[in-house]
Amino acid sequence: MSNRQENEKTTTITEKEIGQFQSFYELPFFTENQTRKTVFVAMLAYAIDKNLEGFGPTNFHPIKLIRKICDLEKLQLPTCLQNAKEDDLWNDDWNREVVSFDSFVQQRLSPKWKTFIAMHRLATNSI
Amino acid sequence: MLTPNTLKYLRLIYAAVQLEDLTLVDELKNKLKEEISQSPNFSEDDKLALENAVQFIGPETAKFTVPRICGNKPEVTINSEGTLTITVEESEIHRMVVGMFSQEALAQFQKFVKDLTGTGLSEDAQEIHNPERGIQISLRSPEPNSLTNYQERVIQLIKEPAFQNYLAQDNYLAAEIARLSNSDNPDQQRIQELNTQRENLLRQYLRNLQS
């Protein structure tokens, strides 16, 4: 298989996967504050990409997801979350720092999800 | 006419337009012209044409950046009766964007069809024919996993970590400004602070491009 064919293969996201990704954004956590849709982007893709059990749209919990990603990827927890308990409500003051973390997680995605999230970020606020 | 890097610049210019910073718009246009003139990939004639095209980038051009890479392999034919047929293949990127944002991206194609034929393309239609205007437009489904070299280059540029980090931060700031502005009692001071942060972020990114 040529490099080009290999690249092409890795850029394809199925409609089912797009549907899974979208279904996160239908949760009240995101509909009650639209800004959060720009904070949790790559992290949601990560949950689908790595097939994380217990972290899908039906049992989404922002702090638990961030902690899980930190454990798996050996990443440091964002400073703002270091004293947060798992059942604490989300504090929107954390958003600015967590955006940077999300951007970091993007680099840990598989090639096809990296492309998808790159397109998603480009399309947000421009169509 | 678009170079792969133009898409990135259109997004940056769009942010500058939203910030109403026309000086920054000019700086970004000049930077794009500089990149074109230094590129080994274009002939001198192409460079001149591209640099002239950059002059015409304005607020409206900077909108709707993504759909610009949504049409693939256009074919234009005319038959003996004078009917013009334009066939555009929906690209893999377009399919993803439509998937992410429902039909919003497709609306651009719908506008294009309406301008040419005087009739809108229904959601499921793949083809429209207006005998009075002598024009037919078809939307062809993409071949599985098909990306043109141009699209591959665009994707590589878009995926640059520094650009993606800029987009992540800028999208957050833009969304927060929009959320606060639409609230019942907008906090104007906070909105102003966020606008300043957004402008600083763009200027910092531009400085990094230049260094």
C-alpha cells in the first residue's frame, strides 16, 4: 500500500462515529453553556477513539474523563482540577486552562481522529 | 484561486474581521502575499495572479472557509443544445463537515445552485435541471476514502499543532464572547477583556509565524 493510500485510509471517520461524537453535544452539560462545546473537543474524540468503557455520552462526567485521560496518557492533571473532587459540579472558571489541555490531548489521537478534530476546530466559528 | 495555506489565512483574517481590526487584516494579507512570493511552487505569472487575488480578500471572503474545500473534481460540459452541465463531487472533507454541523455547510452549495438555476436544491436531491436557463448541476457522491493532493496538503497545514492550539483558544474566546453578548445583562467589561485576549492571541500567533 502506498503512503498516499495509507494516508487516505486513516482520514475516514464513519457516520456512526460522527453520530457518537455529536451525541455528546446534545447533553444538558453542553446545551446549557455552549462555550463548553469549544472546551471539550479532542477529549470527547479520545473517549470514542480509545473506546473507553464507562465514558460514553450516556455516562459523561467531565472531571472523571479528564482524570481517566491523564491516567492513560501519563499526563499531569490541569492545575485548576488538582483539588477538585470527582462529584464536584463543573466550574466554568476552569475552561480557559482546560482548553489548553484539550489541545494537548488532540496530539494523542489516532490519525483519522486528529484530522477530524482539526477540521472541527477550523469549521467552528467559521461556517 | 486558493493556495493550500490561504485557508489558514482566511480563518485568521476572519478572526481579525470579527475583532474589527483592519490593521491586522492588512498585516495578515501582507504576510500571505509574502509567503506566496517566496514559494518555489508557483511560476512568476501565478504569483502575480495570486498576489492580486489576495488584494480582494475582504470580510465576506473570510467567512465560510471550510466549504471552499468541499467541492472536488468539477466537470463542466456543454451539449449541442447549449445546456451547460456542472458536476461537482462532494469531497470527503465536506461529508465530515456536514456530518458535524448538519446541513449548514451544504447550505453554501445550495446558494451556489440557487444563484445559477433560480431554484433551490432539495435536501436529498443530487441533481437539478433548469431548461429555461439551460443549466444542469449535479452533485456526485465521493469515491470512498478519496482525497485530492490539494486536500491532503490543506489537511497537513490545518493539522499543524501551533495552528490547532490557536484555533482551540480562539474558538473558546469567540464562543464565550458570543455567550456573554447574548445574555440578558451583558458584562461589557468582561467582553472587552476577552476581545483583548483574542486580539493578543492572534497577534502572538502572527509574530510566531514571522519568526
